[in-house]
Amino acid sequence: MTERARALAWPLFAVSGLLIVAFSLVSWGDSSQGLNSKISGVGRVSVPGAAPEDVAFLEAHTQRPGLVTIILGAVIAAVAAVGWWRRRLRPIALSVIGLAAVGAAVAAGFVVADPSGRLLDDAVTSTLDLAPGEQILQPGYGVIAVLVVAILVAVGVVFVSATAVLTSTRRDRTPATPPG
């Protein structure tokens, strides 16, 4: 069973990396105060009914934390494909995938903890007269999905690593049967 699960892990890691990239492009911050605005991880702003110059102002002063998770998701997908393809590179691939997953989880976690502070710069918060720590944005489904997928990838790396160590240790302890 564990060998089958480990073999299945590599395509799942690759798909998970692509999911992190995809979820980095959708809503990372939602606001229901006044207008129903949405901000993506790459700084795209959607405000139904707003003037184009207002949307342009917001986009010019929006931070882009999703760029980090796009890069890390692409690294996860590419390295998982290499690990799937070349068995001898799997230990290194697991290390890189694990570090990238933790990095993506940390980046997404910061945005979940403070969406207004991580998605909007000081020019927007001072224009809106926000008090320090006051939130006008709630975490969007994209940043929550990135966080969940990144945590699942990190747990998957630990599982695959642990099963590899346990099965290799078991193989080393098994006495060799004499030929004949």
C-alpha cells in the first residue's frame, strides 16, 4: 500500500503546485463594505460600478503577495514532475517541494491574518482613514485555498518521507535468504 501511495504522491504534488498557481490568481481579499470589491493575489481589482480611474488607483496601490505563491507553486509542480520522472532525484525533490510548500503556506497565512495590510499599501489605507489593524477586507477563497493546499502538500511530503525511511529501514533489517 505505501509503495502505491508514494507512487501516486508525485502526480498529486504536481497537480497541487498547479492548484497553488491557479488559486493565486483569484480573489484573495473581499470587501462587502460599501462596494462588493475583490482583490486578486496579483493585484487585480474588481469593483462593480466603480469608475475606471478609481479601479486604476486601487490597482496601482495594491500589493501583489500572490506573485510569491505563483512562483512557489510553479516550483512545486516542476520539481514534482522531475521527481516523478527521475527516481534518484526524489529525496532532493521532496526537500525542495517541502520548503516551497511551507513558503507558500507562510505567505498565504500572512494574508489571511491581515488581508487589508498585505493587499493594500499605505496610500490606500491612509485615503480610507483606517486605524492600525482595522480590516476592510476579509480573506478571499483563493488565499484560503492556497493555504490549505500548501499545508496538504507539506503533510504529504512528511508522509512520503516517513514511509520511504520506514520501508528502507525495514528492508535493511530483513535477513537475506541464502541462494538455492
